Amino acid sequence: MDNTEFRQWSRRAADWGADYRDSLRERPVRPLVEPGDIFRSIEASPPEGAEPMDRIFADFEEKIVPGMTHWQHPRFFAYFPANAAPVSVVAEYLVSAMAAQCMLWQTSPAATELETRTVDWTRQALGLPDGFSGVIQDSASSATLAAVLTMRERALEWRGNKQGLAGQAKLRIYSSDQVHTSIDRAIWVSGIGEDNLVRIPVTGRFRAMDTEALEAAIVADQKAGMVPAGIIASVGGTSTGGTDDISGVADIARRHGLYLHVDAAWAGSAMICPEYRHFWAGVEQADSIVFNPHKWLGAQFDCSMQFIRRPEDLVRTLAIKPEFLKTHGRDGIINYSEWSVPLGRRFRALKLWFLLRAYGLESLRNMIRNHVAWSEGLAARLAGEPDFEIVTEPMLSLFSFRHLAAAEVDEDDHNLRLVNAINDDGRIYLTQTRVGGRVAIRFQVGQFETTAADVDTAFAVIVEIARGMS
């Protein structure tokens, strides 16, 4: 492809992207395909010669797009959103065109320095104190792994990376069962082991860790000769929005000298609204915090921000400095590859900078406030229907519900069939969870371009399909 063709096809791709976004409401949210359909449509062997771009692009439109789940669809109410505000997409075009590897300051000074500035803009937007620095990771999974590795090294007095875990005291990390499964994976990868992730019982409407049980578990482990290393608290857990008493948990962490990591991957975006900050009261006492601007704030995936109280501990845990990665003659610079597990880094800050400038905080606050209000309104409407019940009340824009089956019908099976029927219908997309061992259907509003009318459509679809089931 020469530069003339590159220009032509870049324009074609940009036009396609705009047309795609315009057409989303006409498409089923989830594709109507069966496993293997796409695979069988792709040639079994690679081409020996070059193929024309018009044929490649046509195959993209005919074979690939119909098999995609449309995460930018305004009626995507499943999981949590993976937003891509249009201005963020434009920024990603530019990042892709430059194709920089931003691992060190010297490999792209502007990328490093813009990251430092946009992280601090975001810190201010969330109301966090000056003491926090930060880094843009790829996902909350990577941020949590970095936090767990730092917990491990601090608890072992920085011996783990050098000596390994064999022969060391058994480390313990504490969380509820409301945290994301990325915490389990971080425990595996860090070598601490799943048996040493201590699950604390939850209590109350928001399924918060029982702080008395947490402290009792820490004391018992200390008496048994184990080494408590850290606590992972949740704000807005994935299943039903489980949210811990951050202030109470932080007091315990401080008394016992434990590292506290707060996972607010989804709910953290809402903290740009001062009226929601009570959900993480005490967060200023955390050692690290993660939230994903790519979930609810509008930055295109991947863009996960980790705030850190003592970046020197993170760097001490992760930094390796061979000669070829040193920047000689420059003091006081940041190399963000030393703040993350991967060495290679994309230029993630640009899309966040574009987003914050193009929309402004007040516009983003209004979006989030609308989502919360619309979700609360839908929960109230379903609660008013005689054959529905609300299982978990709204936590911000997330709640769960259940359709009441006839007496002779297994209710879990009925609600699983209901969520599958809703998703096969295609007008909206939902997911299920379990609460107290029973199936419930999750609903969250978070897609960047959702309107009140889209939420009204969700109500109509849910009720229509539920009452049409045999």
C-alpha cells in the first residue's frame, strides 16, 4: 500500500466508522450466529499473493461485522460498558498512525509527559488528594496484579523477586467474594496461591466486607505464623455492585501495616460527581486505587488508571534497568514501563486528553447522573410489576431483578431462559449473575450514547418477552 492508497483507505475506514455508529440502533446488539460460523467462512490457508483492498474490505463488511457484538450499541446493558466516545476514536486513529512504542521517556517524551498531566487532571476530577501519583495501565487486571506484587514484596521485605517464594512465610491477602475474578488471577500469577486469598463474609445492602470478621481473620493468621500482606477492597463490584466500607477497612489496614488496594474499576468514573463520593469515603487512605476510564467515562479501551500513594514501592517491585533502557544525562524523568508489568506501552493518554477537553467534566457528570437516574427509574418500574422482583437495589446504575415463574417452574431455569430469549431477540443485551445462590438478571446503564428512550425500550422488551414465555 503506497501513501496514496493509505490516504484513500484511511478515509474509507473513517467514513465506515461514522456510518457504523449511525446504524447501531438498527442492528441486533449481539450477533445472531452459531459457534464456528465465522471460522468456516474464512479461507483455511493464507493467500500466496497479494489481494486487492476492496476485496479485503468487502469481506470485513460481509463476514466479520455480522459476527460482532456491538459494544457501542446504545442498548448494550450487559456486563459493564467498554465505551468509545467519538472523540476518543479520533485520537486512536492518530495513535495508530504514529504507532509509537512509549515505554520510556526518550522513546516518546510527549507521551510520557501527557500521561503525567492527564493522570493528574483525572486525580483532581475525582477529588483525590495531592499525595497520589498515577499511571495508565491497559486494564484493571494489570493494575491489580501490580498492586498484589507490591503487597508481596513489601510483606517479604523485598526478597520475593530475588529469592522466590519457596521457604518464605505464607502470605495472606484479604477480600470479599464480591471482587472481580481478576483478583483471583493476580493471586495465581503472583505465586501467592488461591488458598491464601482469604474471603471475608459480607453484610448489608451493598455486600460490604464485615470489618470485624476481617480483623479477626488477620489476627488469627498472625497467630498461626502467616504473614498478612494486603487487603483488596471493592467499590462497585461486577456482580451486583458490592461496595466495601473503605474507611473502616483502611483503619484495619493501617493498624496492621497492610497494603490496601481499592478496585473501583467501574464505579470510579462516577466519582467525578461529588454526590457519589460517599461510596468510597476513606479512599484517600488507600495505597493504590484502580478505575477504568474505558468503562464509564468514555475513553476507548484500553485505558485503566492506577493511582499510587508511594510510586517508589511500585517501581522497586517492577523496574528492571538494563543498559539499553537507561536514559543517560536526564535526571528526574519518569519511565512508565517501570510502573507496569509489560515493558511495551501504547500512547493511551492521548484519547483521554482529547476526551476531557472535548466534553469537559460537567458534560461527563451529566451523562453519569442521567445513567444513574434512568437505571433507578427502570428498577422502580419493574418493582411495580406484579410478576417481577428487584433482587439487589441500584448501586449507581447497576441493579438486578428476577421474573417470578409459575409455581411448578424452576425459577433459576426460567430466568436463564429469559435472559437468553432477551439476548436472542437482539433489541437489548443483558447478563445474569447469582445472588445468594439463585439466578438474577443484571441491568446497568453505561453506554456513552444511551438515551432515556433506550431504557424505555429495555423495559418494554423485558416485560414483553417475560410474559410471552411458556
